[in-house]
Amino acid sequence: MIEDFVFDYAGYISIFLLFFFMLLTIPVFVSMGLAAFISALLIDDPFLVFKTLVNTTWQGASIFELIALPLFIFTGTIMQRTDAGRDLFDVTKAWAGAIPNSLGVSTIMACGIFAAISGSSVATAATVGLVAIPLLLEEGYGERRSGGFVAGGGTLGIIIPPSIPLILYGVITETSIGQLFIGGVVPGIIMMSLFTIYVLFSRPQVKIAHHVPMRERVKITVSSLGVVLLPGIIIAAIYTGIFTPTEVGALSVIYVIILGLAQRRLNFEKLKGAAIVATATTSMLFMLIVYGQYFAHFLTFEQVPQSIASAIIENASGVYAVTLMILAYIVLGMFLESAAMLLISIPIFFPVATQLGMDPLAFGIFAAIAMEIAQISPPIGVNLFTIHGISKINLWTLARGAFPFLMIQIVMLYVVYFFPQIVTWLPSQMN
């Protein structure tokens, strides 16, 4: 009787073990590997289980497209050390001018541009936050809004290409990473626009004017042109099909190194420090990917995603099923950071999205926006901890400041579901 139960529900046992191990504060990648390995031992020969573990993890680690990950991470870490955040902030502050809450608006704009360079939410929040938060506090925005603006703006790093989570999604679902990058452009612009509108009209309004003459604006922009142009170069290179995302990642590294040397802001020590941080981050991600792939392989073998998808579709269709997925992502976001959340959720929710008739590109952006929610959802929101670390603003104050951005993201999830064309139109125009 027990043997039959274990055999029939081994996949669900692995999910239970996963969350049990995480409650014990065991690292997520270890929890995923252990949960799948122990569950597999319950129903199969140990030699075959070990063989599957080796083969699956090797295959996961040897996917060519994953080379783009360390390249974009390295690009972001170099930009952090060459004061790119200050350059971007100076440009956006100059052009924001005399509008109400101009410094807040320039913060969101700087986050959007840096997001299109680094592909990392944390890197965006940290780089822009170091420059923006002291100035926001000085002008009277208060801790809640100052930290909230940067935390919310930082999440743009996940959806605006190049996006590290989109690379992971493309690998897991075998969806074109280039098309995912281009598919994120329009939703990313819409998201940034909605963030900007909220900041513009948030109260109490700060009406400190930053009058900068046109000549000075042009001068500031030209002096930072190397940084400002990079996002456009990345998107254009992928859109035209001249370079693959991996090749663009390599060119981005070369570009920022040359730019840093030309500006005399980069030396061997800074480059070495950037390489060490990028290596550590990449290693963590690769461990998550390798054991996430193994966990997903076991779930798929046990037909768990298909069963869950069928159960959801049978009991809730259309918008109700989407709402269930959104609620699940919000809950997961309270306990998991974005990469782990994606690796666990995609094998389960991708079949649901497929049965709902969602385009893989549209669901990729849907999932990326859901990842953004995780970045600013207490108690684990990584962006909140990042900003707390650089500003010492209370975590719950940061969470309250980021809450309006979280609500905008939830609205965007429904927009992507009902209007997938905002994702699929631009990729359909690619050569």
C-alpha cells in the first residue's frame, strides 16, 4: 500500500521535500538536487538514479546559450565599477528638468537605461541607488519613496533586454532567447512609462526645479554617450540578426572595457574585482540551473506538470487560471529569489500556459514580470535587501515604498495575458 502511494506520488513527494529542505535553510540548489534524488531513490534502482543525475546535470551545464549569462553579468559588474550609474543619473536628471518630482522621474529613467545594459535587477538597484538615494533624501522625498523608487525601478532589469531570467526561461523552454529579448522591449517601455507616471504624480510632490540650459544638457549627454548608446546597440544587434545574444554579450564586455579604459575609470584592480564578483554570481546561477534542470526532469518524468496543468484547466479556465498563477507567483516570491523561483515554477506553469493558448514568448514575459514581483516582495525581496544594505532604510519602509510598483506589475501581468501582441509583434518583424 505504502509502496504504491510512494510510486504514484513520488513527484509530489519531491515538491514537499524541496520546501522542507528550504525551511531548514538549506541552499535552494542543494534542496532541488536532494529532493529529486531522494524521491527518485524511492522508486528506482540507485545506479540508474545516479546515472540520470550525472547525465542530466552535465547536459544542463553544457547548454551553449548559457554562455551569455556570465558575459552579461560581467558587463554589469564592470559598469558598476566605472561609475556608469552616476553618468546615467546625470543625463536623466538634466533632461527631467523642472517637472514635479523630477529627481524621482530621473531615477526611474536611469534604472531603465542601466537595466538594458546589465540584465540584472540587483545590479540596477545597487548602481543607481548609490547615486540616487542620497539626493532623493536630501530633496525631501522621504525614506519610503526614495527607497521605493529605486527598488521598483530596479525590477526593470528583469524585463528590459538583456535579461538574465529570460535567458534561463529560453533555455528551459527551448524558446529563442533573441526573440524573448526583443519581445521584452515594448512591455519594458510600457512598464517604465507606468512607473514614471506613478512617480510623477506621487505625493507629496517635490517641486525643486533642476533647470539645465539646453547647451549643458547636450554637453552632459555627449560626455555620457558611450554608456547611453549601449542599450540601443544591444537591442539593434539582436533585432537585425547580425549577432546572437551570446555574441552580443561578448561584444558588450569588450565595449565596456574599452569605454572604461578610454574614460580612465577602469584599471586592472577594478577589472579583477569585477571578474571575481561575476564569477561568484555565475557559479551560483549555474548551480541553480544544473540542479534545477535535474529537478524539472524528475517532475516531468513523473508527469507532475501535466497533472497540475490538467487540474487547473479543469477547475479554472482563462482569467481564473491566470489569477491562480499570479497568486502562486506572489506566494513563491515571498520565499524565493527570482532565478530559483523561475527554475521551480516554469516546468509546472509552462504546460498550464500552453493549454491556455498563451504564446511561449508572451508567457516568457509574463513569467519575467512575475519574477519582478519577487524582487520587491517581503520578506525575501532581494532588491529590498540590496537597498537596505546601501542606505540602511528599514526593510518594511522599503516594502511600503515599493508596493505601488508591485501593483503596477500585477496589472501588467493581465495586460500581457489579454494583449499578447505587445510581446509578439516586434519579434515577428525580425529578419
